[in-house]
Amino acid sequence: MSPRVPSSASESAASSSTHVFDERLEFLRSNSSRIEEGDLPLRRRFEHRVEGAEGDVEVVYWPRRDGVNETPEQLSLFLLGTPYALDGDDSDRTGNPGLIDYYLPFLAHLYTLLPPTHAILCTSHIGHEGHLQAPTHPAELHTLLETKIELVSALRSSLDAWSTSEKSKLVLIGHSLGGWLACEIMKRLNREEEVVYAGYLLFPSLGWMAKSWNGRVMWVCTFMYAGDTGLTNSLYSLRW
């Protein structure tokens, strides 16, 4: 019998207390001493299993620089800003880039500034990589959040299972809508225990976007030219 896959990220979080190393994150054990500098960051894939958002996303990883094959003292997970397609047309996007390659120069520089015992992981968004199979239906904002909770829960469980001494710190860094995702992840997972050590928000989109100047302009343009689309739904969902 194949292992049962959790139907939601919340269920995955609940089961993380068993501290099982997730096979989807095997690349975390990569030893930088065996990797040529030009081969960094490592490009890998992570398989999401959240209902309605099944599929692979691209991830890039910078392991700890000191060559010690142990858990990083701190793992920073970078959450991208999010683009939206109008009328389902992938060639017509609005919002932040939401693509890993846009952030690589920033993350590569950050990697050189952090202590050699730290590591960085950056994840794409489900359905936003043209070379990977996208879900049948575009992921709504709440589904996108569930995929991030799934990843963070898997990271926490894997780091705890791998660690032989002090608990590794798991940090979230979010840009734009990634900042909102980071806050929601911490609100959900840090209720009973410290899953995420800290969060750093870069120009975060935290709420009431539709009431900002750009939001009002985009709101009008959306209804005039796009109608009731995924962008409309996403903007509305941020008006809590």
C-alpha cells in the first residue's frame, strides 16, 4: 500500500511532530564542498500534493558554505511576489515578476553576506513555471497559501529529523505578496510551537490593496478590460 498523502497543508503540519525527513527535500543534504561554485544555486523541483494544486515547482538552493554536512544553523526560505494572468493568457501578466530568475542576483549576494552556516532556499509558485506542468485549474490565493504551508511544514519536519544537536532556525523572507504569505504561514503554524523563527518582509502587500492609489486604478482597469478574472478575485481576497 502506498503511503497516504495528506489532503491539506494543515494536516501535514499536524503530522510534522513525528520529525520525518521528507524525501522531496533530499537536496537539502547537498554538501557545498562537493559542488563547484559555478553550479550554485542548485536547481531542483519540489512536488506539491495539496488538493487542487498537485504538481512540481522549481526551487533553487544554496547550502551552507562551510562544507559541513549538517543541518544549517539557519535556513531562509524566500517567497516570491506573485504575478497573475489576465483571462488565462500567460503572455499578459501583471503584478510582481513572481519568477525565480528575477531574484537570483539578490539572493546570491545575500548568500555571501550571511554566515557560512546558513542556507537559502527559494521556491516558485505552482503553475507559474512555463516548462512545468500546471494544475488543471489556476490556483486561487488560498490554495497558493496551502502549498506554502505544505512546504514550510515539510522543511520544519525534515530539519528536525536531520538535526543531531541544536534546532535549526527556519526563517521566511517575503517580497510583495510573498510578505502576506509569510505572515499567514506564521499565523497558522506558530500557534502552538515555534515552527518559523522569524519573518522578514520586503515591500509587503499585507491588505487593503484595492484601497491604495495603485489598487484603485487597477480595480477600474481590471473591470474595464479584464472583467471578472483571477486578478479581480485576488485583489478582492486581499480586502479583509
